[in-house]
Amino acid sequence: MAQHADAVIQIDQLYKEYLTDAGPVPVLKDVRMNVAAGEFLAIMGPSGSGKSTFMNILGCLDVATSGSYFLNNRDVGNLSKDELAHLRNQVIGFVFQGFNLLPRASIEDNIALPLIYRGTPRSERLKLANQMLTKVGLASHRSSRPNQISGGQQQRVAIARALVNRPRLILADEPTGNLDTATSKEIMALFTELNERDGITIVLVTHESDIAAYAQRLVRLADGRIVYDGPLASAAAPHLESTV
Amino acid sequence: MTAAMLGEAWAAMGANRLRTFLTMLGMVIGVGAVILMLAVGQGAQQQVQASIASMGSNLFIILSGSVTSGGVRMGGGATPTLTLLDAQAIEELPSVAAVAPSSPGTAQMVYGPNNWSTQVIGTTPSFLTVRDWRLEEGFPFTESDIRSATRVALLGKTVAQNLFGDEDPVGKTIRIKNSPYVVLGVLAGKGQSLDGRDQDDTVIVPVTTAQRKLFGSQFVGTVRFIMVQAESAEAMPTVEKSMNELLRQRHRIREGADSDFSVRNLTAVANTAAETAQVMSLMLGAIASVSLLVGGIGIMNIMLVSVTERTREIGIRMAIGACGRDILLQFLLEAIIISVIGCLIGVGLGVGGALIVNKVSGMTVVVTIGSIVMSFVVAATVGIFFGWYPARKAAGMKPIDALRYQ
Ligand SMILES: Nc1ncnc2c1ncn2[C@@H]1O[C@H](COP(=O)(O)OP(=O)(O)OP(=O)(O)O)[C@@H](O)[C@H]1O
Ligand SMILES: [Mg+2]
């Protein structure tokens, strides 16, 4: 595979099967995709088309059955568990639909958590966590628990946590899926700012075309295959959505 | 890194205090039981050893009368068959260090307004040598006191205290069975004997005085028992054999007939007692260790539940970059903290319990640094051992499976 200096993600002939009681179920079939540094990409597709499966592989949370995945020109398939953990810690920031905060830890501690696994000393951890809190506009909630703040605020905390190790890539699986329209807009504004101002590459899964509209590029999945990959403007998203 | 993981483990424990406390309780009880049982066991052992040390070394006691079974027989020492001349003859045997013919009895003694009833032993000065018994004050009586059967006495510590209180008994005259006796000295304290009697509750007088003036024996010149000290432990079997031969000869006992005396090796008896105490101590320790083991299994049990319950948390931690080692360390540290804190409390309770046992029952208890250190090492080991499996389980999970866990 060709090496691109600015390629963040290079995926080729990627297959993923889940092993179930009824035998192997193919979910991703011959997926090919490249993402360059600084891109803002939205992945859409009907429910069950394999978007989350794809994102989990991109986020090094799961491994593909076959095919190749290069992240920053490193072959992820050859990495050990510890090296994958290192990638999740420092190269990728993952944002989940369900936020996935630790319920018993304070907001501040939640944000500082990735730094623990990096070995950052405590004072530095708190300093960075509070910088991130300010960045996402939640400085006044630093010692609250996740269940004491709103869903939108929780997602901001999750984004702050994803950002705290200064990753160059943010992966977000339906980050606005649990939020109302107004809150979704705030979150998307935050992503746009991260992409435009800090140059962070963003790959985001969504069901809503007005969320996808924040991206520059659209990838459409259907039944485990990429059926569209191109600029957002010509995607005619609502139209395509209805045909698959 | 480890400090941060320690913080994470601590926070997790604080999040479920009741459970942490209950898990710890198993450890507390286990360690407490071990400390207490070791203290009691070692106390018993120490007491036995002190008694043995107070007995004198390489000792035989020869009792009058037969103690062998068969037919109706008197118990040991019932019929006086041993004489002072027997004792003198034994003293001539090779490898015999000292011989003390003795006649015990009980008598009432009075000093001023105080009176006390106690054991009186009529014996020779070598009794003190044989029993390795020092005088705290005054002087022992001598051979000439034996020859002329003078009325002199040595008081055991308990007797001296009960008759004289704070007064100095040496040189004072007490009345035993209404006759005046001059107190020559006070014996040093010896404490309890192997069978639990107070050895200091004794008065020693010359054997001849006891025979002729105090107890008025029917057979003048006989004694109840003779204590014999061999020169060394190695010489004991030879001494035992030659004493038996000598006495049978002197008592004209035909071959095959039962002896009218019996020789007991007191040192062997003492060793048996020491072994018994040691076995008891070991058994107590073993029983207590079982509760420590149960406490350890309790930790494993709770940790396994905890790992299952916190699968999602593990998934989240892995998703943001924890590697297997980090997760392992966190759960292992939790187990170790629980067991070590449990151990600390257990040591406190064990030591406290030992002190209470000592107060309530008067038993000797010995808490050694060794037993505390040992409990600590065992507790930490139990924590690591029983924490390892659940921690492994947590660390071995795949991030995506852990995250998806409902
Ligand atoms: N752990 C699993 N084991 C077996 N099959 C699975 C597993 N996870 C997902 N699948 C199947 O894989 C397919 C794709 O699932 P995936 O979650 O990737 O879809 P999705 O595109 O994210 O859907 P949605 O839009 O509803 O989130 C589905 O048919 C699903 O049933
Ligand atoms: Mg999904």
C-alpha cells in the first residue's frame, strides 16, 4: 500500500465477521477507505449496516477478520495488545453515543483518566484536565459527578476526555444520538472548531443529515459495503438515504 | 503510575464501602485468630519451658513403693521403703552429681498473728543443688543441722510473703506445729510447676528434723522419695540402670520380683510436656490459618463479583488507553489493600484479644514481632494470591467485549 505522509487512516479490503451461535455473520465486506490528516468525515448508513463495527475497528477497540488497516502509516494488524492500548491512549480520542463516563468519578477525574495511563504526574493531570474543562465550557462543574449534569454536558466531558492526550484523530460514534437538536448543534460546533482551529482529523457516525452537513466528506455504508464516498455537497444525502 | 493506580483502587473501594468492609472482615477475623492463637500457644509453651527450667536438669525421682500395675498395690510413695542409707549409697554411684532424700508433709505454721498451712519438705542441703534452687536471702542449713536435727527452716517465697509480709524473715522464729523454728533463709521464686502448683508455697527443713520431730514417722530413717541428679544427660541411662540394680540389691529383691520402689526420669517427662505444648501451639495455629484461608477465599469471591460488575468500567478504561497490566494492577492493588488493612485491624484485635485472655484467665500469652510479621506476609500473599485470578480475568478482557457488556 502506498505510503502517504499525510494519510491518517488507510483501509484496504477490510472484512469483519462476527462469530455467533448460528455461525459466522459477515458484517463488513471489502471496505476500502483513506482519510488524510485534517479531514472531517461523516459516515452514514441504515441501522445494522456496520457503522459501529467499522468505527470500533478504526478505534482499535476491535480487530478486523482480514484486510489491512494502517493508522499513521503503522500496520495496526501487527500490533500487540499493549501497543493498541497505547494507540487508544495517545493517537485516538473516541467519543461514544452513550458517553461512557465513570459514574463514580468526578468530572475532573474522568477527564484526567487517560493521563493516568500515560504516566502523567497528578498535578499535571489536574492542570490539563482543567484546561480541557475550560475548553468545553464546563469549568464550573469540575467536581460534579456525571449523573449531576445534563446529557449534552456529559458528552462535552467525554469529548474533553478524548482530547486530553492531544490526539490527532477523533472518532465519534453517533455523538449526538442521545441529544436534542439544540445541544447537538453545540456539540457539532465544538467538533468543527477542533477540526478547523486545531486541525484534528474527525470521523463521525450519524443518522442525521444535518449533523453530517458539518463534515466535508461523506462515506455511506450499506450492508457492510461502502456505497458512496465523496464530497458532502453532491451527496444529496436525503435522497440517497431513502434509496438504501 | 503505581501511585495513581493506588488512588484508583482506593476510590473503587470507597465507592462500595459496605462490601469492602465485609470483605475485610474475613481478613480481620482470620489474622486476629492467628495472632490470638499463636499468642496463646506460645504462652503455653513458654510457661511449660519456664516450669522445666525451674525443675532442675538431668533429674530422677525415686519413689517409695511400687507403681507397677497388677494386683492391688499402693500408689507410688505410699509405703516408705527408701532410707537415708539408700540415698547415701546412691551418692557413691559413678556419674551421680547430687542426691536429695526427701520427706514431704503438710503443717500449720504461725508467725505473730499470721498463720499459713503449707507443704513442708524434710530434705538435705543437696536438695537446693538438685532443684537448682537459689536462696534469695540468708543461708541454707548444713550437714551438721541434719546430724543434730535442729529446728531450722527455709521459706518459699509465697510462705514468706504470707507469714511476714514486708518484714524480713531471716533470723526470726516461726512456730511449726507449735514448735519454734528459726528461719535461716528465703528461697528465690520459682513459679508454677508443670502440673500447675505454686512451687514457692513450700517450707524446707532438715530431713532428720522432719522425721523425728515434725511428722513422727513410724519407720524412722525412711523417706518418701529421693531426688537424684545425674552429671550429664548422656549419663542418665547408665545412672538409671545402676540405681535400679543397687536398690534391688539393697532391698534384697529376688530376681523376677517387682521392685518396692520406682525410678522416674523427670527430664523425659518434662520433654514430653514441652512437646505436647508445641503440638498444641501448632494445632492452634493451623486451625486459625484455616480462617485466614477462608478470609482469602472471601476476597477472591468478592473480587470476582466486582470484576463482573465492573466489566463496563474496565471496557471504558481500556478504550481510553489502559493496557492489561494497568487493569491487573488496579484490581490486584484493591485485593492487597483490603488484605493489608484487614491484617492491620486483625493484628490490633488479635493483640487486644490476647491481652483480654491474659486478664480474664491469667494465662500467659506471648505476642511476638515474628507472629505479627508473619501475619502481614501471609495477608499480603493471600491478597496477591486470591486477587490474582480475578485481576487476570479483568485484564484479559477484550476492550470491545467489556464495553458492550450490559
Ligand atoms: N457482537 C456482535 N455479535 C454478532 N453480531 C453483531 C455484533 N455486533 C453487531 N452485530 C451485527 O452486525 C451488524 C452491524 O452492526 P453495527 O452495530 O455495526 O450496526 P450500525 O450500523 O452501527 O447500526 P446502528 O445504526 O443501529 O448503530 C448488525 O447486523 C448486528 O446485528
Ligand atoms: Mg451503531
